[in-house]
Amino acid sequence: DVRLVESGGGLVQPGGSLRLSCVASGFSLRGYWMCWVRHTPGKGLEWVANINPESDDLSYLDPVRGRFTISRDNAKNSLYLQMDNLRAEDTAVYYCARDPYTKAFENWGQGATVIVSS
Amino acid sequence: IVLTQSPGTLSLSPGERATLYCRASQSVINNFLAWYQHKPGQAPRLLIYGASTRATGTPDRFSGSGSGTDFTLTITRLEPEDFAVYYCQQFGASPSYSFGGGTKVEIK
């Protein structure tokens, strides 16, 4: 069974940092593009960042570029999102998701809640 | 590429047909267009990819069509569990992926 489990969410003050982790089981992360997607009631689903299997092709949503860093450790079957200089508008549920070469997200984690507030 | 979904809200009764639209600001590369169902407190669920291919486990009352800039998700007969928010999503050059704003299908 393919499973993705996020952790690392929480409450942080504006300007603070958080690191989200996503551990995969039931498949090897090694061969897949992986992404972070967030959801807010106001904007709906929003792609945040993606990373290719070799970690040499990274892309980011414009508002997070320079503040967020996506990375992966294929040996640990894990995906990460380092979030720095957080803003109130980054408040969301963050999901990790797998693209099995269909250019769509077939598998999702349960989500990690990030709240940025003073 | 910007994806615009319409209508914003669809009020229908169980058993009725639902037609949801997704328009792209530019042609979607290789029809890399997907549809998702999202319910509160749950992860999104992939329904359709490649504009018209059902994902594993997607009931056949869901169908996707379209190409280029105009795409449609049709639910032939709404079941109680189908009331949710639906998103379209494309893959392209910049940004890599993007979602539409969503269509809420609510019980009339």
C-alpha cells in the first residue's frame, strides 16, 4: 500500500521557520517527481514546489521562492520542505504528493497544518 | 497557465447530472489536465488524468473530456458521496503545476 505521512506542522510566529517532512512507504521515492501542495479555505489547492528524482530540477510558486526549499533523501524515502521567513498568508494545510509520471498527483499524505500567527 | 473553473458553485440533487468546466489561459501541453475531488478534512483524491483517463478506483459515472484550453468533468448521476469541491490541475512549463479555483457541488 502506497502511503505518505507528513509531520512538522505547527504554530509559528511571522518571520519564523518550520521544516515539514514526508515519509513514504509502500514504494521507493527514488524514481518519482514529488511535490508539496497547500490548501486554504480562501484559495483552495495551490501547488507550492516540486523536485525531480535526481534533485537537480526544482520549481517553486512565486510567493514562496527564496523562502521555501524543497529537498529529498531517497535513502530515507523522505521529502522535506524547509519554510523560512514565514508569513500569515502561508497558513495552510500542506500535503506531500507523488506524480507517477502522469503529470497528476495520484497519492497524497494526510496533510500537516501550518499556522503563522503572532 | 491560469485555470478558470466554472461555475463556482453547482446546486444539484442526488441523481442529477453535473457538468463542471475548466478553461486554461493557454493550451495545456499534451492535455496534461487532471481532476480531483476534495472533501473537508481529507486529502484530495485524483479522479481523472490526461484529460480523460480515470484513475484507479474512479467510478465510471465520472468522465473527463476536452483538449487544448477547454475541459469538462461530467458526473452522470450524482451520488450522496459526490458532494464535494472539485479542482482541475494542469502540468506545464511555468509554473510546473497549477490548480483552478475549484467548483463546489452542493446539495440543492
